[in-house]
Amino acid sequence: MKLKKLLRKNIEPRCAYCALGTPLADGERFTCRRRGVVDGADHCRAFQYDPLRRTPPKPAVLRGHFTDADFSLEDPK
């Protein structure tokens, strides 16, 4: 299911994950084969989605105090 979400057709176009862009050293700007140096949030008609350029979000932090018993499937006695 997650793979379908990653490869869906209605991805918001951004230069940050376009196949035509290459990141610069600052990490916020990209060199585009069509438009030159652009911001990562820009996009154009030549956008070609590359799923390998997408950075996944950081996992959520577990809040609270948990023990190993909280994550086991055995019945407590």
C-alpha cells in the first residue's frame, strides 16, 4: 500500500524530486536541465517524477514510558 502511495500519478510537482534536477551544495537549490538554477519548491511543465529523489518523513517519536510487556502479544497473567 505504501508503494502505491509513493508511485501515485497525482504527485505535486517540485524540482526537489524531478528527474531533470540535480541538487546543489546548499541543499535548497537545484540545477535544472531546462531552467538552470531553481529553488526546490519550483516546478515547470517538463516535470518528470523520480521516486528515488524523494526524502521520506522522519518517523514519529514515541512519547511516554513503555516496557517490553507493552509490545508483546502474550496475555498478561
